[in-house]
Amino acid sequence: MTQQIGILTSGGDSPGLNAAIRGVGKAALGHYQMHVIGFRDGFRGLMENRTMPLDGGQLSGILTVGGTILGTSRDKPHKMPVGGKILDMTDAIVGNYHDNRLDCLVCLGGGGTLKNALRLKKKGLNVITLPKTIDNDVWGTDITFGFDTALGIATEAIDRLHSTAHSHHRIIVVEIMGHRAGWLALGAGIAGGADVILIPEIPYDVNIVAEAIRERARGGKPFSIVAVAEGALSVQDVAALAPAKRKKKEDDTEADAAEIVYAGRTLKLAERLEKLTGLEARVTILGHLQRGGTPSAADRILATRLGTACADFIAKKKYGVMVAARGEDTVPVKLEDVGSKVKTVPPDHSWILSARRVGTNFGD
């Protein structure tokens, strides 16, 4: 019997999503003669049974297109806004899975998507996930698609900001995405030659950062680039957030508490550095620029590799896994093993060690 698979994209959009949809779809259709349908707008579309056929016509010409042709949302099966209330719509999702006679549901997303896919697996559904996020923080895979493109965008932004920082003798504070992990800020900071890099894994002391900037000024360089991850925490922030972390029970509790601390922190950092150094400070928040546009060649290749491997696993009925990149191989990782783990930057990672060797300050 011909296998029928469904595909959805969930969470934030990311370069390479369409390439991954294409990789899964074309391999499933052409190589394995499966039927493929897409669900619009993530788990909400699955709950509302909003489908679209993913045939050769739909999959043609999308390799280089940013975003996702399926649309996306952050709605969770067990916490779905419906009629002004937050309801558990898992049973409706399970019903639509069976009504569409699916043999497998493919979920493209990051950490939140993995958790939701695991919940559906525990309800008896056959699920496979592909790791997508510009943050590169999904545990169990060497890299996520979307990261390489965002890294290039953030690096180019730092490159461009160097000239204005130099011309006006300013501190330019560049906020780069990354709530829980600093891969993007770290990589872009190194590649762009940032003088200071602040990431969530290394709590910083603003006085140490200010002294490094003053030292540069005394050495005849009255300008500095500070690359800061949006989730970077000062030592004071860590202390303030500790009670919220202790109260964390599950899911988004910690994230919601952390958002309160994150709000406006980069602006406050710039103000503090201006007072401590006597130099003008300006803030550039890259925000969603990092998610948009044409995916890089590396992301297109990675998304295609993972997508076609996903079709292979479905054909072998290898369900309940995430398709991970390991070197040049693609391997299945059990969803239970990925769980709620986050791939953070180790303090002794080669990138950090190299950055320190060239004089980059981490505020510690």
C-alpha cells in the first residue's frame, strides 16, 4: 500500500525550510511513490485540517525561496488559543492525522517543535522531525538548517557597522538572535571581528567590558563593536532570574520569565557603556533580518540531505526520531533522547578559545 505522509513547519521561520520541504517531498514522490500533503501554519493547520497537496508543481522552484510555503505558527497542540481560551487540542490533531490516513507526520522545527512532536508520538502517532533554527541550539545534531544563512547575514551586518563605528568614534552594540545559546553571536562576532562578544553561556560584568573598550581607546582605537546575543546575561541578570528558574515546571515557564529580563536589556547595556567609557554608543538590533531571504548554498545542501534522509527513514518505517546531521552522515536520533536538551556553547569550545587568542573580550 502506498504510504501517505504529512508535512508541517512550526515555530519561527528559517532559511532552508522550503529546501527541506522540497527534499522530503521530491524524494517521497519520485523515489518512493508516496503521497504527500502539507498542513498550513504548523500544528494549528493540522488541528483545523487545513491541507494543501505537495505535488511536483508545488515543490518546483522553491529551493532558493526563503520562509515556508506552508506557513508557520508557534501554536502548541496542548495549549492552543481557540475561541478566546487556551485549550488542549491534541485529540483533534490525532483525529485529523487518522482522517487523512497518514502513515507519518513530518515536523520541521526547533526545540519547541521537537517537544510537541514527542507529545504526539506518545499519543501513538508516527512522527519524524527535522532540526531547523538559526540559533543552532538543537541537541543531537551537528548543525541545524537556517544557521549558516543567518550567520552570513549577521556577519555582513557587523562588517558594515565597522565603518560607521570607526568614522564616528562610537561603540556600536549589535544585538543578534539567540535566547538560550550563543552560537550565532559567537560565530558572527568572530567572523566580523567584533571586539566584545557577549553570549548566554558566559555571564558578563559590564565594568570589565567597559574597561576593555577604554583600553582600546587608550591604544588609539576610539571605537568598538560589541556583538551581543539577545539572551546574554550580566552577572546581575543571572541573580535576578534565578528565582524564576527555580519555579520552572515545564514548557514555557522559564522562557516567559526570561522575556521580562530580556526586554530592553541591550539598550540598557549601551547606555551603561556610554556612561562608563565617555564614548557615544549606538544600538543595532538585527531581529528578523537574520531569518529572511535566500538560504545559503550550505543550508540548501543540508536541508536537502536531511529531507531526503527523512524520506528514507519513512520508507523503512523508522519513526519517532529526529533526522540529525553527524559529519557527512544523517542519523536517526530518538525524540526521547533529544527531549528538552539545549545545545549550548561549551566554555572550552574552539571558537571561544580562538576568539580569546585574538583578544576578543567576553566580559568575564
